Amino acid sequence: MWIRSTMAYRASFVMTTFGNFAATALDFVAILLMFSRVDALGGWSLPEVAFLYGLSGMAFGLADLAIGSMDRLGSRVRDGTLDTLLVRPVPVLAQVAADRFGLRRLGRVVQGALVLGYALASLDIDWTPARVLLMPWMVVSGCGIFCAVFVAGAAFQFVAQDASEVQNAFTYGGTTLLQYPPTVFAQDLVRGVTFVLPLAFVNWLPASYVLGRPLPLGLPGWVAFAGPAAAVACCALAGLAWRTGLRAYRSTGS
């Protein structure tokens, strides 16, 4: 329904998609401005940072496209409109994810893909079968991890009711963090996004393997291939949090 509504005004769709593309591109412009003053950032060259940026942008963009409307749950809990979703013969999670589905978010995916294409054209990578396998593996696993973060953040809103900005700190904030090399951050932060909230599996770990760099924290090379396992674990925990929050939900009574 939302896609049909969007395509009914195609000029508006094109303009909003381009606006989404341009707004997200400003993040990469900031990186370009940094490299106009330095040759390397944390020991990483511009194409290598662009590689991180493109992978993070594509993975997050796909998750945002599919399930980015989850941050609206808090307002539904507050005003009681979540009740209308509970009586429909459709999973509540699917309904919340599809609420005001924004096809314009494709702009972020396209922008990330273009930056990734620039990085791949600029880098001299020894394409072994393992490295070729990791490319789609990274995008799909990263999308799954970000989807889990969206769902877990939405589940928290059953309790907090007005926590969309807390959720955004881990979703939008997480993708911004991953746009930069791990060498510019404190070791404690790198450990946190590796072993606590495993965002490092989106690109830091597998990208280091593809680029022939040592993995952060001195981890062995096989960890670079653990992204799918991390994504499955995150989705399972997020699903458990969602079911727990939904069972604890009490209507406003209005």
C-alpha cells in the first residue's frame, strides 16, 4: 500500500530519493575533507576507508529500508494505536516494519554502493575465493545485524515508550562508527562492538581480512567469517526481546 502510494507521485518520489541520497552523501564528503589534510586516517588510506563506508552504508541502508519504521513503535504504544495491529491476522512485527514504508530510503543504498564501487576500483585486492565469498556475506550479515538492533530497540520502547533516540544511537550511530577504521577508536570501544554489540562483524572484521590487514584486537583470521553466526545470534536475541516486550504490553485503555 505504501509503495503504491509513493509511486502515485513519482516526481515527489524521485526528489525525496535524491534528497536521501544527497543527505547521506554528506557523511562521505566529511571523510573527503579529512583526507584533503591527511594522507591516512588511523593508518588507513582513503580507498580503504571508502571500502568500510560503502559496506556499512549498504548493510545499514538495506536494514533501514526493510525495517527502519520500527522507531515509530514508541508513539503507537503511547497513544494506544498499537491495539489496532494486535487484532489483525498478521504478525505485529511485520505490520510495524511496514508502517509508512519509505521507498525513498533506496537513496542510501545506492549511495553506499557507489562509494563501495569506487573503493573496489581503487584498491589492489588479491581476490581469492574466500575474499570473493566474503563480499556478499558481509552485506547480508551486516543487514541482519542492523535489523536485529532495530527490533531490539523497538522492544525497549515497550518499556521506555519514548526511546526512539536511544534506538537511533545504536542504529544510525552504529553505522557512523563503522564508517571509520577501528584503529582510530579506543580498544575498549572496539571490544564492546565486537563482543557485546557485535557491530564489528558488519565490516571491521571481514573487511580487514579482505584488505589483507590484521584483524582488530589480534583476533584470528577465521573470525572474519563469523558474521552470519553473529547475525543469527543477534536476530534470535532480538526476537526474544520482541516477544517478551509484546507479551508485557498493556493497552492505554483509551
